[in-house]
Amino acid sequence: MISDPLWASATVVAAGWGVTATIGFVRARRHGDRQAERLERTTGALRAAEAAAREKDDARRRALDQFEVLRTEIEHFVGVRLPAHVDVHARQDAGVRSPGLAHPELAGGAFASQLEAILRIYEETVGIVRERIAGSARVAVKNALDEPQTLLVRLLHAISALHDQHKNAPPAYSEGLMKLDHRATRGFQAVQRLRVICGSLPGIQRGTAPIRDIVEGARGRVEAYQTIRYHYDHSTGMRWVDGRSVEAITMALAELLANAADFSTRQVDVSVFDAANGFAIVVDDRGSGMNVYQREEANRLMSHNTVLDVTNLPDARQLGFPIIGRLAKEYGFKAEVDPHSSFGGTRVVLLIPTHMITEEPDESGLPSWDAERRANPDFSRATPATPTLLGPAGHAPLPPRTSTGLPKRQRVTEPPPPPASTLRNAIHLDQESLARGLNNVTGAFRAADAEAPEGEDH
């Protein structure tokens, strides 16, 4: 049996070993925990670094994708949108539409706003340049028209003088002068149209004239004038219009008659009616008429003072209504397409307001004003029972040209053949008269002392 001291020593040693083992275990456990913590921290850091790398890669990919979107959008802008914008605003191609963004998701953003700003600046630049070019072109065209207008006025005066000098000439001579007069008048109307298109006013100031002369003068400016029939009524036809408005109304009516004659298969009827606030010149054709959209567009053009761009004019057949609208706004009369036509075609009404109506001039050529004449005089509205018909089959022929210079057209009928002796004398007389007439026409062109077109009657 082991003695008590020995047992106690062994016990102490064993306890020491136990304590030492316990302390070592605790220490090892703590070291393991620290290592685990270090490993966990390291793993977390690696995971965070990996996540950051992935996020950075995603951001780079997103940036590359965004860059590709912007690059393709710029290519679309330069290659598609801007050329289409040039076609629409610079070339004014009606068949081209301006496309939008290639990437709709960019709409409303700063990049899309900058592209729209570029397009707006381009539009403004084109507008400024176009207006400057158009203004310069209008001035150049108006200045270039002065000389041909003067020459045409002189030519018309020369033709009228030749007709007056040879009133007893053979019919063939008078017929030739009338054809020449008609061609010259057509040329004069073309020059006047260009002046109005360029923003100018008619370069002619006429004297006071009756409505009858205005209708006949406008009729004489139409190519197919023989298809136009004027139903003359003395009570309306002999109402006098102030000279300041005569040329403008004649021009506008000529445009209406030309349009009616071009689109009518048969005759065009012209009548003048007494209206409550003036006198209405009604033009009826027998064409296919206008639909509601064409009628609204025509009335819109005839109610606006439009100065056309002479560098980009539309079809010449579409210029009549803008010309009428400009003249109507400048001078105060009115033109409108009526939806109701007696012949199923198109009816247009040109209203001469009462303030343009004046009294018949006295022998001095001036209106015989009363001492207390009002701005809108009262007129007798009596209407004869049977109106007189003027035109190709008219029964009341008018002189070849009125005292105010407006031409009048009538169909020339072939006379019966004269005897042979008379015919030989007529041919001899006609040749001499024609030679003198041509010399006078040539001299009229070369005259240096003629009056300028402004204020010159024709």
C-alpha cells in the first residue's frame, strides 16, 4: 500500500498534468478560434473583392453597352436623321418624313435633348439663309421685271394706236392686231403675276373704270377667252370702280377666269350682282368641282397675304390663289369659293366692297363728286328685265379697248368674200398698213422717252 505522502505527490502531479492539459487545450482552442476568425475575415475579404471585381466588370460592360448605344445613335443621327432633315427643311421634299431616335429609351434624356437642339439650330439656320436668299431674289426679280413691263406697256399702246389709225383697214389687219394685242396682254399679265409673287404691288395705276371694263379686261388676259361668256347687265356693269383698285381687281379676276377655263370642259359664265355691301362678280365653270378640302385650302390661300419664296415656287397652276389672296388683303376686296354651283362645277365670288365704288367720271376724267358725298354712297338698285349678253355670242359689241386701257375681247367672224378687184386693193392696202404698223411697233420698243411703268395707263 502506497503511503499517504506518495499518494499525495502523485495526486499533485496528476492534477498539475490535468491543469496543464486543460490550459493547453484552452489555449489551443483559443488559437483555433483566432485562426478561424482570421480565415473567415480572409474569406470575407476575398468574397468582397470578388464582388467588387464583378461589379466593376458589370459597370465596365454597362459603360461599353452605353457607349455602343450612343455611338450607334450618333451614326443614326448623322446618316439618317440629319439627311432626312435636310430633305424636309432645305429641299422641302414633301415625301420625306423626319425619323426619330434609333434607341427610344434615350428619349427625354440629356443626349437626346442635345440632338434635338442641333436639329433646331439647323432649322433656324436654314430659315435665316432661305429668307435672305429669297429677299435678294425678290428684289432682283422685281428690278428685272421693270424693263419688260415698260416694253409691254409701250407695245400695247402702239397696238392701240395702230388700230385707231387704221379703222378702215381690212378685217384681216384688225384681226391680226387683236391677236397681237391678246398675246401682249397675256405677257403683261405674266409680268404682273411675278411682281405680286415677289411681294410687290401691280406696277400700273389705272383710271376709274366700270365693272364691265374690268370683266372684259380680265377676260382678255386668259388664253381661252372665247370660252368665257359675260352676262352683261347695265345696272351692274356700269358701276364705276376707283382707279386705285382697278388693276388689282382685274388681275385677281383674270386668275379666277384662267383657273375656271383651264378646269372647265365647256363655257365659263360670268355675272355681276348687286350685293348688300358691294357688287359681286360670280364666276361659274362646268368642271368637276372641288372637294371640301380643296375648297377650304383655296379659301385659306385667298384670305391670306402670302409672299411666296421665289427660290422654291410650287406648280405655276397653284399660284393663282396666293396671288389673289395677296391682292385682296392689300386692296380690301374679297374672293371666296362658293360650295354651291348652278352647273355642278366650281363657283367663285369676287366681292367689290362699296367703298371702292365711285361715280362716273365727267369729261375731265374725274368723278363728279357731290358736295356732301358719303364714303358709301347709295345707288339705285333697279335691274332691267332683259340683260345684255357680251362674249363670243354677244349682241352688244364693245370697242377693242376701253378709255382706261383695259382690253376687250370679241370673237372675230369671217366676212363674206369680197369681189376680186376689191380683194386686190385690200391686199395692197394691208401690206402697206402692216409695214407701217411694224415700224411703229419697233419704234415703240426703242422709244427712250416713254413713261415708267408706275402710274402708266395701259
